[in-house]
Amino acid sequence: MCNQIIYVKQGADVNVEVNKHINAGCPTVQKPEIRSFGCTVKNCKVKELQRISCTQCKKDFCSSHKYPTSHDCPKVVLQPKQHTPGKVELPTEPSFWDLVSERMSNVMKSFSESDNPRARQTALLNMKQRATGSNNIPQERRYYLEVLFPMDSKIQPKMMFFDMNSVLGLILDQIADAGRIKNENNKTDAKKLQLISVKSGEPFVLKQQLKNCAGLSSGDTILLEYVKT
């Protein structure tokens, strides 16, 4: 009736709080202060509604710099191999799959920290404010995802939204275009791009619609990666 937003504390009954407001004559509602967390990377001004801490150095970062490889984490140090006396063993570079495994473990940790519905809702709200996509997609059909790009592309993750009625093959093309990733899925002998579930590690069926993907919800993280088969 007064076109105001009523802020309700967690656990409170929405109907009771709205009735209190109406019975009080619809007074002006003061918007509660929302705490935000800044990124510790120099010159990064992004703030998150939910704290995102590095599992190694424990500092706070934005979603783009939360991975140790994205903020040059001082705690990630290559350890020398065990060596025999008189023989010097130099530290080896981590393999491609070591880096993927590290990134996956960090993403999975963020899932475990966002098990409760309130945290998930806050993370989704933050994603909706920052996600990019086509303005032609109606609000009710927008499906929000955090996109991880191929490891060797060195492209930071992006928050994007897509039409829930689109098939994953089309969404894969849109993600590849957004990250300027070489996409030769139409060529028989070229290496193929695939969308992979971060939760299960399994590839998605590219012919199915986004809204019908089992185990995938709006606000989740999805990985675009090259596969051999």
C-alpha cells in the first residue's frame, strides 16, 4: 500500500512484520546497513556481500581474485622433491591438472561455506548485481552462473546470465565468445570445448536445455574446458 520495502530479520514472520508496519501507519522504513568485504588486491575496488577468503593466506578477495593463482598467493610455494645426497633436485612446475585440482578444491570449499539458504541467497543477489548478459532476456528467464574458463587461457572467472530455455551447446558458444576462447567444436579433428559440472566433475549433455540440467541451479559455478573426447 505504501510501496516501501519491509526488511525482515532472519527467522521472523513476514506477515507479522508487515502487519506491524501497516498498523503503525506505514512509517518511513530505514534501510539497514549492509556490510561488504573489500578485495585486498591492489587497485581492485570490488566489494562482496559475503566474505571470500583464500584457503592459503586467509586474506579476503573478490570472486575474481579468490583463487591463489589469481592473487599471487605468498603461501603457495613449490616444494623441492626428496633427493639423494650429492644430487640437486629443482622444484618442478605444477602440472595442468594440479592447477585444475587446486582451483576445483577452492570452488568446492566455497560451496561448503554456502550450504545454508541465506548465504546462497546472498551470493546469488551479489551475482545478479554484477552478471553480464543479453538485455533481451526477460528477468524471469535469466539463469545466473559463475563461469570458469580454461586454465591455460588465464582469463579471470566471469559472472554471466543466460536464457534458461537455451540449450547448453548455444550457451557454450556464448561463453567462449565472452572469453574469446578458440571454439572449433564444429571441426571433426579439433580439440573440443565442453561444459563441466564443478559439483560432480561430469560433463553436461550439450543438447539439453539449461533449465533441465540435473544438479545445476541458478547461482552455481560451471567450468568451460578443453577435453580430448
